[in-house]
Amino acid sequence: MSETVSFGYEDVAPDEKTRRVGSVFSNVAASYDIMNDAMSGGMHRLWKDRFVRRVKPRPGEAVLDMAGGTGDIAFRMAARRPEVTVADINQDMLDVGIERAMERGITGLSWSCQNAEELSYPGGVFDAYTIAFGIRNVTDIPRALREARRVLKFGGRFFCLEFSTVEWPGFKDVYDAYSEHLVPRLGEMIAKDEASYRYLVESIRRFPPMPQFEGMIREAGFAQTKVEPIMGGLVAIHSGWKI
Ligand code: SAM
């Protein structure tokens, strides 16, 4: 791994990125869900619905929802009755998720504090691995992708939902202006935390474009990789198989 990694527009030591990402999500945990609706005009719900339709979890399958945060992906999967483990490095995010699950009467999920780069699970135990809006926050992404492959069974599926690079010219300008100026202001107004939302925008800008990220997934050993851009690449679903 290189000596520095990106934390938003800054280049910092790997340990520092892990620590600062930890503070971002501890700071935003309580207002995370309301901010997602405010920032995306509710569209994150549709992207997540579409993502779970792609994953097609089946009853009894073991699914690891990595960087699962406050549970949005796991809650959507729960209706299809797989065995879902929600794992995240940040206990504050998981605690909000556990409370939300209780409020909604969603039972049967396992919650676990885990670093995606170094999972405590043995190899070959999951049928599917999902990660939504999580991978760009991970310090050593290639290592996390190798871990994803390790814990999957042969025939297991990898799915990643992440912001990407808008490729529609007119829309790109509007989106850039919106994310650069309005998102940090929304963060200040709703979450009283402009800096964390500035980091979120900057981390999206620095995330590798779709072909490069697909190459990283292949590099980790996944086969039959695919990318499905949504809204001109504003977000994308990447997938691959362990075979
Ligand atoms: N998946 C949820 C969703 O779609 O709403 C939460 C996404 S949230 C933007 C990103 C999550 O990634 C945070 O909960 C954060 O704690 C988690 N995260 C960051 N680095 C991680 C790591 N190394 N291992 C596991 N989770 C990590």
C-alpha cells in the first residue's frame, strides 16, 4: 500500500484516514438517515432498492452486508429471508441501525463490528457480499476486495453500490455545483457538521472511475465482473463472482 491515501482532497497517512473516517461517521451517525434523504431528494432509496433486486438474496443464504452502517441494505434484504450479517467498523453507526431495526420490528439480523480490510470470518462462508456507499471510505481498498473474495464461497457473488463519475455533460456541471456548494451547507443546517459532508463530497470526487474500479475488482480475483451505471454514472453497481 502507498505511504499516503486520500482523505477527501487531502493525502494523509493510512492510519490517519482510518481514524478520521471513524470520526466522520461517529459525528454523523445520529443524522445519517435524514441527511441521505435530504442530499439525494430520497433517491438513495430507489438506488438501494435496485441494488437489492440485483443481489436477489434467497431464503437461507448467508449474506455479509459490509459497511452496513444503519442497516438500509440489510432491512431491504431481510424481507427475502436470507441470513444477513451487518458488519461495520463503526459501532456508533451499528447502534443507530440496531435501534432502527427494533423500531421497525425487523428481527433475525446479526450485527458485528468489523474492519472490511481484516475480517474475523473464516474463508468461504458467505453466499453474497454487499457493500453500499462504503468502499470509498475504506483505507486499503484492494485489501478489502481481497477479503471480500476470501470470505465468499466458490460461486459466491460480490456487489458494490457506490457513487461514481457522472458522464452526462450537462448533468455533470449541475451535479458538481450542487455537491460542491449545497451538500456541505445541508450538512451544516441539518447535521450541524459541514466538514464531514465536505469530506463525503470530496471522497466521491477522488473515487476511481468505473473502468478503473472494475479493474481493481478483477485484480482482487473476481471473475465475470460487470458495471451498471445509474443516472449517467452518478452511482454504479459493480458486481463479480468468486469462481
Ligand atoms: N451501507 C450503508 C448505507 O448504504 O446507508 C452505510 C454507508 S456509509 C456512507 C459508509 C459506512 O462505511 C460507514 O458506516 C462507515 O463506518 C463504514 N466504513 C468505513 N470504513 C470501513 C471499514 N474499513 N470497514 C468497515 N466499514 C467501514
